[in-house]
Amino acid sequence: MGYHNILVKNESAIGLITINRPNKLNALNTETIKELHNAFSSLEKNKEVKVIILTGSGEKAFVAGADILEFADFSVNKGKKLASKGQKLLFDFIENFSKPVIAAVNGFALGGGLELAMACHFRVASDNAKMGLPEVSLGVIPGYGGTQRLPQLIGKGRAMELIMTAGMISTEQAYTYGLVNHVVAQEELLPFCKKMASKICNNSTVAISHAIKAINAGFKNTVNGYEQEIDSFGACFGTDDFAEGTTAFLEKRKADFPGS
Ligand code: COA
């Protein structure tokens, strides 16, 4: 299959997916989300592949968020559709994937990028990475599961703070929070993840897929939270704050929110 925004490489039992829009810091546009869905679908069917590693190209970014340019003029309905389609096609899809998915966070993981890393089964980061959910600085909220998965991973109070401040945390802090399992030097990131993937490959793939299902089942009572997120995310698109937040980003200036 020909992809324009991602690279897919199979190294025996390991499937390596690299998001490849380095000029846009690997921002997730609709096409990239579709391509990622297709790549994951085909790796799911490939019996040789037992573990997937997801990373970003270049040394600067894993994924710097959803593509702001693409949604800056969306209506409430289009905003809701963006969140619900993305959640179904990619984020929930990865979370419930039958094979282990490791996020190799090689740089900025912001907004949709951190949401993507959080949808993976666990995360390893390089020491230069920075993580955060800056959506409220654009007048919107996380829409790809971030309001649900961040508190699951780091606790409600820390998630509230990180989302409200739109702040970025270092890998050291992310490690302390339990957001990433390991921190390694950038050149060690892929070798480390591959070593870990090989270790996983020694175990029963069937048992692992059952373990993923069982672990995820414990969090399924949050389903209404995801629906609330979609509604609230969509509602942001009808606000003046959102228009100002996204325009300010695209004009490379600080937002001056009107508050409505
Ligand atoms: N959507 C669309 N384009 C993005 C993007 C995003 N989420 N993040 C970065 N880019 C683009 C920039 O517009 C720029 O494009 P240009 O060269 O055509 O102008 C390019 O990627 C490089 O980014 P730049 O901002 O110049 O790099 P930087 O080193 O100065 O800053 C960041 C890096 C990550 C701090 C900054 O890009 C940023 O804040 N990005 C947005 C993060 C965000 O709010 N994500 C949540 C979206 S919901």
C-alpha cells in the first residue's frame, strides 16, 4: 500500500510505523489518521508481526498535535465529527489492538500527539521529549481521548493541572508521573524499544491479546466520558475563543481570548 504521510517497515516480528511529516512536526491531519488506521489494520492481519512500535520522524517531534490548519474553521458539528471519527478510527483502535503497541516518543508529543502516545499500550521516551495537552490555549479541549486517558495514567489532579495550564512537562516529570515507562537517550530509543519488543515476542501472542482485552475492560466504564469529550470538543468550535486561539497560532502571535 502506498502511504504519503507515514513509513511502515517490518523487521521480522516487529512492525515499525513512523509518522513522517517532519516539516509540520508530524502533525496529525485527516489523511495521516486514515493512513495510520490502514497500516495498523494490515499489521493486524500480518501473522508474522507480533509487536508494533509507533514513532515520529526526525529528532524534534513525535507528533506536535492535530493539524491546526485543517480544523481552524470548523463548525460545532464538524468539530464533533473530527473527534468521534478520529477516536474510532485510530485512538480507540490502537488501544484495543490485539497486538502490543509501544509508543517511542522521540520529541514533542503535544495535543493529539500525546493522545496518540497515550492510546498506545505503553510509552518509552527519549530524554529530549516534551509532553502536554495545550488545547485550552487554542480555545478547545483534547478531543482524541485526552480528557479520559490522561487522568487514567497520571491521576485526576495532575491531569487537571496539565490540561488547565496547557503546560509541557519534561520526560523526567513524565516518568515520575508514570506517563512514560522508561526514558533513554534519543539514539537509544528505537534499539531499546526493539529489545523490549523482542522480549515480548517470546511470550504467547494469544495470551497477550487476552491480557490487553482484560486490562482495557477495567477502564470501559469511562465510555460516557469519551462521549462528553466529543460534545464538549465540538461545542468549542462555536466559540469566539476558539476562532481567536487558532487564528493567533496560525498568525504566530499570542492569543487574546474574548472569553465567549
Ligand atoms: N498543526 C499544524 N502545524 C503545526 C503544528 C500543528 N499542531 N505544530 C507545528 N506545526 C507547524 C508549524 O506551523 C510550522 O510550520 P511552518 O514552518 O509552515 O510555519 C512547523 O510545524 C514547525 O513548527 P514551529 O512552530 O515553527 O516550531 P517551533 O520549534 O518554533 O515550536 C512547538 C515547536 C511544538 C512548540 C510549536 O510548533 C507548537 O506549539 N505547535 C502546536 C502545538 C499544539 O498546540 N498542539 C495541539 C494542537 S490541538
